Amino acid sequence: MATEALAPPATGAGSRIKSELTQQRLRAARWFLVPMLIALAVVAGWPLLRSIWFSFTDASLNNLYGAEWIGFGNYLRWQVLESGTVRWRGLLVDGAWWNAVWNTVRFAFTSVFFETIFGMIVALVLNAEFRGRGIVRAAILIPWAIPTIVSAKMWAWMLNDQFGILNDLGMRLGLLSQKVAWTAQAETAMTAVLVVDIWKTTPFMALLILAGLQMIPKDIYEAADIDGVHPVKQFFRITLPLVRPALMVAIIFRLLDALRIFDLIYVLTPNSVATKTMSVLARENLFDFDNFAYGSAQSTLLFLLIAVLTMLYIWLGKVRFDGGDR
């Protein structure tokens, strides 16, 4: 009798029980997701759909609910003059818009490129064993912890052409022959913005890459050392391939942030054509110039650009968000 009681269940019964448990877990997971999906629909989905709708109307801030449908007029429209000349209007032929697109793409790819390189260097240093490593890890996060508005104002004072500390230091060291209006001149404005953003966001990249580095087993490096593999070769043959999944996820997070950059540029270089991004231009049309429908069209194209670039990055980079690799 005891032998019968301890006998394992039949294979068919075990599979059925396992299947039922799996189904119960899936049903529970779906119910847990419902509140999140409702919250996303309210705070993200509905405003997005409203913005897309307004982009096809003649809405203004004073007449949001009386807006009328005008089709693609905000994106592209044309008028044939009596002379036969065709005059094109709309967002797709707006030079200011394409200048903002160029500024946004240039800023996003340049900043993410340098933040990835510097973040990797910092992460490799922090991953090494040395005394006081915990203090250094905490200290290096300070730029990331400072709010962007505070960072922008702080750097605006430091870069000021009249009483900024960087101009004063450059003059004293003989690096500058005269004071430079770093954030006011078109030639230097974008460089100034990039320096501030790289200074602020490199710690974020370093932290994510460091998490990936610490997942690599130490015995791999010990075996490489025994085989006499050069440290540089270890980096390219061991470290880089194994940290790639974490690196790709970190890059896409930063790329999304960089493509919708607003606060840093709005505070550091207000009204500068050389740095004006799509977000800044859309905000101006939405609220400052009362071109609500036109600003909505710009916001819609910004959303589409981010979506397309993100999908291309995930597809071309073969990114997986479960920590694995394809």
C-alpha cells in the first residue's frame, strides 16, 4: 500500500496538471496587466490620439472643441496662382521644421555615440577592484542625479561670455584670445549643448553597462590570463560580445531620450536656430504662436520618427529585452 501511495502520477495526469497551472498563471498575469493597460490608455494613448486628430484640423488654443477637419493641410497643401505658379505650404516643405529635424538627429546620434564610449570606459574602471570603489561609484552618479533644469542653468552661468568661469579659465591659461559666447554663437551652440548632455548622461550609460559587466563570469578572464591572452584582445573577444545585450538596451534608452530632447536646449540655448529641436519647435507652435494644429502635426511627425528609428534599431541591432541575444 505504501508503495502505491508514493508512486509518481501518470505522465498524462502530470502534463495535464502542469498545463492547468500554466493557464492559471497566464490568466493571473493578464489580470495584473489590466490596470497598467488602462493607465497607459488614459495617460498616453488618449493624448496621442488627440494630438494626431488635431493635426488634421484647424484647431487653435482658443477653439479646440470647434476645430474643423482640413485633412492633410497642415502637412502639405498647394495653391495655383493666376500666373500658373504652384505655391507649396505645410510642414513637409517648411525649412524651419527640417532644420529642427536635422538638429534633433545630429544631437541624438552624436550624444549617444560619445556617451556610449565614455560610459564603457567609466564602467570598465568601476568594474575593476580597487579601494574606495563604492565611493567612486556613488560620486560618479552625481551629474545624473542633478535635475536637467538645474544642470542647464548651472552650465549657462559657467559658459557665460562675460562672467563665466570657463572663459575666465581659458583666458588665464592662454587657451582663449578673447571671451566666447558659447551658447549664443551658432558655431558653438550645439557643441555646448552636447558637452553638457554628455557630462550629465554618461553616468547613466556607465551604470547600465556596469550591470552587464558584472554578469560576466570571472573564470573566463582567469582562463584567458592563463592562456596569455592580451587584455585588449580579451576586451574585444570576451567583454564586448558578452556585454552587447546590455549595451544595446542602454543605447536604445538613451536614443529615445535624446530624440525627444527639450528641457536642456530650451533652457541653455533659448531661441537659437542652431540648436532648436523638433520638441522645442512643436512647443513654440502649440503654445507661444497659437498654431495648435500645426504644432500637433509636428508632434505627430516627431512620434513617427521616434517609432520608425526605434523599430529599425531593434530590427537591425537584433535587440532582445529579455537579456538574451538573437
